[in-house]
Amino acid sequence: MRGVGRRGAWFWACFLVLWTACSHTQPDEDAGSRKSVSACVPMTCASQGMDCGIAIDGCGGTLHCGACGPGEVCGGGGRHNVCGPAPCAPATCEALGLDCGQASDGCEGVLDCGTCGPGEVCGGGGTPNVCGEPTCTPDTCESLARDCGAVPDGCGGVLDCGVCGSGQTCGGGGTPNVCGRGVCKRATCAGLGKNCGQVSDGCGGMLDCGVCAGGLTCGGGGVPNVCGSPPCTPGTCETLGKNCGPVADGCGGMLDCGVCADGQTCGGAEPNVCGGGVCTPLTCESQGKNCGTVPDGCGGLLHCGLCPAGETCGGGGVDHVCGRPRCTPATCESLGKDCGTVPDGCGGALQCGTCADGETCGGGGAPNVCAAPSCRPYTCGLLGKTCGAVPDGCGGLLECGTCTAPESCGGAGVPNVCAASASVCVDQELGSALPVLVKGSTAYAGDDHQASCGGGGAPDRGFLWTAPKSALFTFDTARSAIRSLVSVRSGGCGGAELACGRDGISYGGGARVSVPLVEGQTVLVVVDSASPDRFGAGYFELHIDELRASEAGSCFDGMDNDGDRWVDCADTDCHDAPGCGGRGCAHHDLGSALPVTFHGETAGSGDGFQGTCGALLQQDRAHLWTAPRAGTYVFDTAPTEWGNALYVLTGCRGAELGCASNPDGGAQGSPAVKVTLAQGQTVLVVVDGMANPDQDMPIRYTLNISESTATETGRCEDGADNDADGFADAADSDCR
């Protein structure tokens, strides 16, 4: 035991003390019925600083420390058996239904929900943090084939497409926002049937058509740039996050979101949400309401009063707030209109009457104003003149330009037409620009070239062009109104032929070839005809571009960029391009005006469309129009000076809704198409020439759009074929 030492002695001393103390709590075997005596003093909830739940008293027993008040839970603050705020449970991306971007987890943290796949963007479908296709893809100047002025991008923005060169004006050639020679006639808000927002005037500028009255939004009724009320989608208890009491549905109605379970009150957590707290009713004042019946957030309703004279509840556009009526409709007199249908500025339409004998609606050039039809001057393009001064048919003179050497005015014996008196190899040098677009005519040109695939006996044009880089290039004559061929020769006149094609475009008279060239290589590109007789001379377009892998991004330039025979919206690469709905290929945007009387001509337009009726290889003109309301409409070209076809399409290469034609001009048997449309539905109305069976002949036309009627009676002076029977006004038996 000596080895135990002092530490061992101390240990055994402590052991004896503890054993003695503990032995005092054991029962005395000889005590019989005597109760044992314990030395343990139980703890209390207060002594332990606890105020909720079940706890131990330290002596083998349990304590009931009570319940927590509203908004608290036992242990919520992080301490056992102590009341505190409920701990926050972080949400997950899956639980929130989110699949992209960063979002709150509901507990001051941030979730990273990932990225979207190809073709989708985060929030693109309109729901934040959810992948979806973009709701709107803005157009570009290139995709719309516009090269000047301000142009809407289709998504609420405005594009600046540049300025025109010397001698040209924006829209001067008749195509809005495309540089050309001539004077552009600016559109007006009234003429386009627009009353809000910014709209292109077709000549490089923008029109500010105003703002909408309270409660209305621009385009809200489904018609772009026309004020209207957007359709209201009522909320539900679930979408509003409410589960008790009456709740406004956001569209003027009231929802009954049910009652709370026992122990909970409506509004105990937040207005109209069940919870364990006490709900404090909202007041009309706290909600900023002063009329009508409004939920108080605790399952009850508030009556916020009546509006004074001259005001209505919600009249200013704010629910349950007194205000003046949201819109005061205009009148025909205040707008200075006396005929036709005119927007009233509040989403409705005014019927401003008909014109007296000898006058037509808009006859003097002012929309919806009666006037005697003015003389309609001819243009240089319609007359086929390219130089000198030419009478316009209305007492004035047209200046049709000057010729460049070696051509002279009247050189082929035809007055006011540029032509060369001797053989010409190169008609124009194009430099090394890319892409290239040349519009012209082979009429009155010489038969200066012969290619391996044809061209003998037909007039032709030659163009010198130099490759700006080493690449594979495509040369095509899409939209030409002749049976064209295109050939390419190396080095210029007399060089070796590199390619020749007399077809290759899926419609019309176009041809196409592809040629590999090195940087700086010069070629002679010849536009000729495969036919020496029918459609052997006339309008053509020449396009040159580097061969691309896809037509996408160049869907409105008129050329076959990828060399697959299909041009622009006819190519599957472009089927999803927003402009293929009609905006990208329309020569004129008529807005949603009604009625419409539009004077136009097809000269210089090219052959871009073909209906199920009409003729081939004729130039045509496309007009975009949007129905201001649901109804049946008549599209006609009465009276017509030249034969024409008329067809209505759902888009640039959309379905045909109707087609009518007449090869002979006059007031009888004029083309008319009747179509039923929904409000806001946009269509493309194409006027196509058919005045000559052997060659392209540009025509002048009048396009009318009116609401369909059972009879012409009462509308015998508006110039339109309202009942679509092929006879307008005096030519219709209804008007005799």
C-alpha cells in the first residue's frame, strides 16, 4: 500500500465520503413503513429560464412551462424551452418552381437556379426565373431590308436605319424606309388609323400619335397603336396567395377564399391569410380607397362611400378611387371628318356619313373627308421613262432623270428612255461592294452577250464586280419579272465563263449560280433572258452576296443567301422570323384605318408573290392591314385602269384567304375578296399585275378596304365594292 502514496490516500478518502452521503438516501431495511427522505431539490421553469414546452426538473420529474404567444414557437430563438420567432426554412429552386437565375430563398439567402438551354432565356416566357422563349425578338434594319430613317423594331423600340445618298430620298421609290428617287408621301396617324404611340411615317421619320386616356393602353384592345382596354384576367385565391375571407379578383369582382381552421383567424398572419395572430382590420384610408366595397383583410368588407357628381368609382383608372370617366370620345366634327368610319380615340368608332354625288371619301387626299377626286398624275416608272421631262397627265411635268455614257436619252429611238446606240459590254461598274442589289430593266438594251445556257436574241445587261475577299459567292435574279438567266465570266468581257444558270429559284423568273472567287478577282455578271420572245425583256433584280450557311438574319433582302433555291420567308430558316407575319415584306403599312382608299402602282416592286389566280411574271405590291375589330371585310380594286389580281394572305408566305382577278380594266368585274377577320388580326393584301400576257407591265391601282354589306345601297359614292359582287357604285345595279 506504500506505493499508493498521497494520491491514493486522497482518492479513497473521497470515495468514503461519497459512499456515506449516498447511503443516507437508501431505505432503512429495518425501518418498515418509514418514508425515505431525499436530498434533491427540483428545479422550476423560472429557475431554468424556460417559458414553454415540457422540461425536466432535475430530480426525475417533468415541468410544463406553458405555451408561446402569437407569432412565436417554442425554441424559435435557438434556445430550448424558450419562446422565440419561428426559424426560417430556406426554400429550394424546385419548391419555388424556378429553373434559372438567382432568387431569394425566403431566409435572406440567395439561390442559384441554373441557366437555360439553347433558344430560351431566363424569364423569356414572362415568368421570372423560369426558362422560356423570348416574348419578342426585335427586328433589325437588315432583317426588314430597310436602309433609311426611323423604323419600329416590332418590340416597342425604334431603329435608326441611316440616311440616303445624294439624289435619293427615304421612301422616294415607293417603299417605306428604302432609299429611292422621287418624293415620298408621308403617312399620317389618321390615315393609318392610329391614335397612340410612335409609328413610322414611311419617309424616314416617326409619327407621335399621342397617348391613351386613363384606363386605356396603347394596343390594349389587340390593335397595335390603337388605344383600348386590355382583357382582364381575374386572379384566384391561389394566385393571390389568400385563403380566407372576401378578396378582390383584380377585375372588379370578389372572391370568397374560405374560412380559417379552429385556433386561427383571418388576417392573423397577413391580410386574408389564416394565422395564429390577431388581425387588425384595414381601413378605406389605409388602402387609399374612397368608394365602393373593399375587403378589410380580416374576412369583412368596408363600404368606402360614393363619388361626387361628375365622377365614377374607378373612373380615373384606379379601382375604388373616384375619378372622372377614363375617356371622352371624339366626334366627327371635332376631328374634322365627314365620311367613313373613324376611331373615336376611346376604342370605339364613329360613322361620319357618306359623300354627295361627285365626291368620294378621301378623294382630295385627306382621309375621311369628302372631296371631288383629284387628277392622279402618272410616274416615270409607270410610263417606263428613264430620262428627260415627261407630261404627268395632270398638266405637270415629270423629271425622269439623266443618262450615263454610253447611253443617251432616246438613243434606241424611244423618247425619254436611256439606251445605247452601239453594242455595250459593261452597263455599270459595281466596285467591290457586298451585298449587292441592282434593280433595272433589260428593255431597250442590246443583245451584247451570249452564254452557254442561253441568251441569244434577248436584250441583256452586263455588270463588272470585284470580289472583296476570297470566298464562295452567290449571284441570283430573284424577284425578276423576266425568264432570266445569270452568267459569270472571269476578268470581264471575253473572259472564260465560270458559271451559267437559267433557273435555281423556287418561284418567279429568278435564276441562281454560285462561284468561288479569290480576293481582288474581277468578274462580268450578265443578266440575260432564256427566252427571246415571251417575257424575254423587262424588270430584273441582281443580287450578289457571300454564300451563307443559313437564310436566318437576312430574311427580307430579296436574295437566296444560302443557295438553297428558297428566298426570304419561303426558306424554312426564316419561318420563325417575326417580320414574316407581314411586316418584313410589306411595301405599305395601312395600319388599321377603315375605310381605306389607297392609290398605288407596281413599277419597281419586283415579282415577289403569286396567288392561285392571276398571271405569272408580273410585278406586285403588298399592303399590311390590321382589322380594327372583328368582322367581315371586302378588299377590292374598283375601278381599275389595268387588269390585275388581288389576294389576301396571312403573312409573307402565309395561307391564302382569298383570290380574285380580272385581266381587263374597268368598273365591271373588278377583283374583290371578302374575308372574315378577328380583332387585331393582320393580313397582307397583294395587288398583282396581269395587264399583258407576254411581258411584265406595271399597273396603277386603287385598293379599297371596307366593311362588308349585303347591298351597295347607301354607299354608292365611296368608290368601293362593298358587297363584293365585282361592281362598285354606279356600275352596281343596287345604285341605279
